[in-house]
Amino acid sequence: MRAADTVTVTVTPALSIAGALRVPGDKSISHRYALLAAIADGRSTIANYAPGADCASTLACVAALGAIVSRTPAAAPGEPPLVTIDGRGLRGLAAPGAALDCGNSGSTMRMLGGVLAAHPFISTLIGDASLSRRPMRRIIGPLSQMGATVTAGPGDRPPVTIQGANLTGIHFTPETPSAQVKSAVLLAGLQASGETTVLEPASTRDHTERALVAFGARVTVDGRLITVKGGQRLSGVSLNVPGDISSAAFVAVAAAAIAGSDVSITNVGLNPSRAALLDVLKRFGAEVEATVEGQWNGEPVGRLRVRHGAMKDLVITPDEVPEVIDELPVLATLGTFGGSVSVSGAGELRVKESDRIAELVAGLRAMGADADERPDGFQVRGGRRLTGGTVHARHDHRLAMAFAIAALGATGPTRIEGADAVAVSYPAFFEDLDRLAQRPN
Ligand code: S3P
């Protein structure tokens, strides 16, 4: 295997984006299915489990905690293998023999933290250089309040050490909207005595709530108030993971931005708490058709078609940010094709896999964009065609892919250094993009 951060990919301009695509399994949903399967009774099988490094980190961690994880070939050719997990039951995980490596995955560290807080042993969660810079105070507070002893490095950054305990349910109101933090508290609450509630300051993705129901638990959702009763046992189940709308976002944005484009994405998750992207694309002027064709384990799934339309200026307001947080890097690139893009209330971007405000603006400027940082967002002024150039992905999968989309509209080629970062969520991204990009012969 090649060492990370050694691959440079050159992306050349495209005339348009066209064709059909199936994106990899949803990363957020895959993490949750793996974690719940590990603490369920019996066997779960997960089809279309996300192929990236982040979700592999979750599987490695639950295996190190005694869940039996195996892969068997999928029923249909070309599909990813089925992941099978034999769970250890509620509070049944075993003490790990070494530190648990969460790699680049904040979701793994924060949500697994909630699971481990209820287990009567000490565990230490570590991550790569990027994850080791990310704030963990947000889980340390509530998990400590529930009765676990949780410590971290300077500035409440990883490594995180957890001495689990018999937890007591709490009523928790996070300061910042975060599905990872909500999930950590709900997972701890499932294993605590009494009831646990989370009152969200703004709605975030609700996959944990839906996944708990799929595994047989009862969860009450009343607007932004979520309640789970402790002590409910989960049952192993057979699951199918919808395609990841956050991965689909890259080609969807390219289709919205480039004249003559038309892409269809099949079997993609259309959960309303993830689909705000589609409203933003419509506001930008794209023709967007989203058709829900079914429910997979309580998650709406269907078809998405995006076509280019007249481009308008786009303003993304603070209240919209939590529901498009992962799509903001690629939405920024819309400003390099035509109308301008302005985002505020998105200070959280500074504590993602990279400082996504600083690195995004630096990369787009290196390609010729007229872009500026704000403390809590950015502005990309439209009307200046990119030239291309050399950018660095900064160990951030979504930056690597966002730069590739911007590159399609440049006048010359763009070299993306550290492009192997895409392996975190979408290993086949460049192959898929090449297939859809229409280029002069
Ligand atoms: C995620 C929640 C979001 C998102 C991340 C995945 C999840 O993070 O940015 O990529 O799966 O719950 P926050 O909870 O930190 O907002």
C-alpha cells in the first residue's frame, strides 16, 4: 500500500458531466450500524457498508472490543462484500488489549466514546494527526455527567481515555449542533439507568435515532427533543446501507454548475436531515429531481437527477449550516463557475478534518478564485474563471474532492497533491468522476 499523502492527481477541465452513478454506502449510517451491531444480541449483516478508511476504523475498533467482524462476498457481482458482525450484547464488549485507533474518523471517536462510557474497563482512543487536533470537550462533558471518567490531552484533544461506569441518564442540551455528540449521548443513554434526553439547538442528521429503531429499540422524537430509555437490548438485524448523499454531492454540484450537464444517482439516501443540499442547489438554479423509491431500515432511499440551469448568487445562512455542513466545501466551488457563494455561521468548519475555511479558500485562490475567509465562513465572488494550478488536499477528503470539482471549470489543469485523502470516504471518486466528465477527444 502506498503511504498516505503521496499521490498527486491532475484534473483537466470538462465540457459537461453526464451519466448515471451509484455512490458508495453512507459513511454516517455505516458507523452507526457497526456500533449498534457490536452491542446487539446475535448477528447483524450489513450490505453496502461504506468502503472508506473511516468506516474501516470503526470495524477495527469493534473487533478489538470483542465483536466478531467478517466479510463475505455480496450476492451480486460488483457489489461490496457483506459485513457480518456477531454482537456481544448490551454492555458486553471486552476490554481492548491496546489503544483503539480511530484513524481520521471523528465520528468513530465520539460515538464509540458514548458506547465505551458504559463499559467497566479503561480504554484509550487515539487518532491520526488530524483527529488528534479535534475538540473532544463536547463528549467529555456529558459522558462525565453520566458517571464515566473521561480525560483527554491538552486542550481536550485526543487521546481520550475512558473509564466506563454504571451510567445515569441525563437531560442534555449541546452548545453546538452535532450529530456525533447527540449520538454519543444517546448511545450512552441506551446503556444507562433511567431516561436520557437530548435537546438539540438545531436539528442534525437523525441516523442514530432511525438505526436504534431498526435494531429494535424505542426512541421518542418530539421536534428537537430526543428521548431514549436505558436498558433496552438490541437485536441483530439484516441491513442495507443507502448510497452516501454527501459523496453524491460532488457530482451533483458539478452537474448544477456546468452547462449541458445531467447526472442521475441511484440508490442514494434521501433522508430529509441530509437533503438540504438539494434545496441549496435548486436555489442556485439547478433542476433537481429527488424521488424516494423505498425505505431501507427506516432510511428513505431513491434516485436523484441534477441538471444545469441558469446560475444565481447563493447565500447560505447560519440556520442552514448544520444540515449542509459536509457539503460546504463543494458548494463553495459553485462560486467559481458563475454566481457568487457566501456562507456564514459555519465556524465548525475550522475543526473538521482540516481548517476547512482556511484551506478551502487557500486552495481555491491558488486556482485563481476571488475568495475570502470570514471567521465563521467564506465568500467566493463569481465571475472570475479559474486558471487551475497546484493545490494540496491537506489530508482532508472533502477538500480533495471539492478541488477536483472546481478544476472541471478551469481553463487549465489542476494538480491536487495529497489526493489519496479521498480514500477516507470515497476511494473510487476519481475513477467515477473521469467516467462522467465529458472531455474533448
Ligand atoms: C457526522 C456528523 C457531522 C459531520 C460528520 C459526520 C455524523 O459532524 O460533519 O462528517 O455522522 O454524525 P458533527 O457532529 O461534528 O457536526
